[in-house]
Amino acid sequence: MNKPPSRKQSKAAKDTQQQDNSPSVTIDVVAVEIPELTQEELRDRLHLERKVERAFYEAGKALMELRDRRLYRSTHRTFEEYCKDRFGYSRRQPYLLMDAAVVFENLVEKCDPMDHILPTNERQVRPLVKLEPQQQQQVWQQAVEEAGGKVPSGRVVKDIVDKIRERTKVPNPYQLGEICVIQPKDNPDLRGKAGYWGVVTHVGEYSCTVQCWDGDYTAKVEHLKSLELLEEDCKYMQQLCMRLRRLHEVASRDPAVDWLLQGLGKQAKPYLSSLQAKLLGAVEKEYNLVWRQQN
């Protein structure tokens, strides 16, 4: 014997019947047609895109004019201080932008008329800065090809430049005891050491260890410049370096000593003036560091 449907079952069946009997609803979807850009709008879009793409270039060009005309002189003593206060730049940033602007102008001459694919930020051209103009153009075109016809990343550009350097490396031209000046360029490990002179104490395949007044630094061949001194002058500066390092090792030295060390540590000359010699001798005497000339 079948049981009669419960109240819940009867209600569910009734609802289903009502749904089956309800009229169907048709919703019309209206397609919104997006109007094509006019010729004037296309021109405006291209113009604005170019402005965005070349923002770093315009910044670099403006910084060069500010620096060359010294338009910062009414408020700041140096260009670096001005850039830090006005734009929040690090000491290195304005020079990176100015270097990038020079590279960009070179690329425009050859690359822009051909495919209009140009760098859009400073990092993309940073690896090109030390290359010759023709090499810059060749590397950029190769990077565009590797990026599938699009703007390449800085990493793609750097990889190509590194391969070129591997093929064109030259033997280390420096010798032990030679006096060189450090030129940091894009090496962050040598930041703040621009203009320091030092004695070459180790010659590697493509780099040297240079002994300066405040420490030893490893620098690639391209980050050094020889003073091309005579052997006698090299010996004088080797001894001067030792004297400066002894003073730097004095833990309790007066801050004024550092001023003297920094000044002499950037004076890449094989002699001291009469006053400089007296000052250095007086400071050495103050800390019982009497120096005897070595033959």
C-alpha cells in the first residue's frame, strides 16, 4: 500500500508544476559598438605614447642643461646636492639618465626610421653606455630581434653586451706596483671611490687589486686608469700610500686627519707641496708614526 505524499513533497511538486507552466523570458542583449579612432585621435595617441616612452630621455636632456648651465647655483653648491633635494635622486641617478639620453639619441638616428622600436626606460640602455655608437645600434637591433620585435628588457640587452665583451677581451695591461686611478663608472662596489689613486698589488686575468689609503679594492681593467709614471715616481707613491694607510689605521685619530687623508688620497701626483709635506709630517708625529724614507 502506497503512502500518501507528505506536505513537503506536495509543496515541492506544486512549485515544480508552476515553474513548468510559467512563461519563458527572453533577454535581448544589445551589442555596444566601440567607435574607431579618428585620424586625429590616432595621431594624438601616437604623440602621447612617444612622450611616455621618451620620458627618461627628456629627463636626461633636461638634467644635462641644468648641469652645463649651472642653473642650480642660486640655491645649491653642487649639482648632486641640487638633484637630491629637488628630485630625490641618489648621487648616481642623474648621471645614469644623462648617459642614457646620449645613447637614446644615437639609437634614434638609425633605429627609429626603420622600426620605431626604441628604449622606454634607462635600464634598457644602461649596458650600452660604454660601447661605441655603432655597436650600440647593432646591439639594440639584435636585442629587438631576440625580444620578438618588441622592446627588449635590460637583461636581454646586457646578455648581448656580455657576449660581445667575452669575444673582445684584451689582456690585462697593468703591472704590479703600478699607480692607477679608480674610475667606478657603473660598478656599485666602487661607489664613492672615484678619483682614488692606488698601488696595483695583484694582477688577475681581467682585473686588479688596488691598494688605496683606506683599503684594498678589486677593479676590472676598464675601471682603472694608469698614471703612466716612471719607476722612481711609482716608488714614491707606494711609500706615500703606506704612510696614509698607517694613519688611517689609528683608531683614535681626530676627524681632521680624515680630511687630510681624503685630500691626499685623491691627489694623483708623485709629489707633495711643501705645506702638504709639513702637515703630513706633523700629523704623523702627533701619533708617533715617524716615517723614514725608504730606498
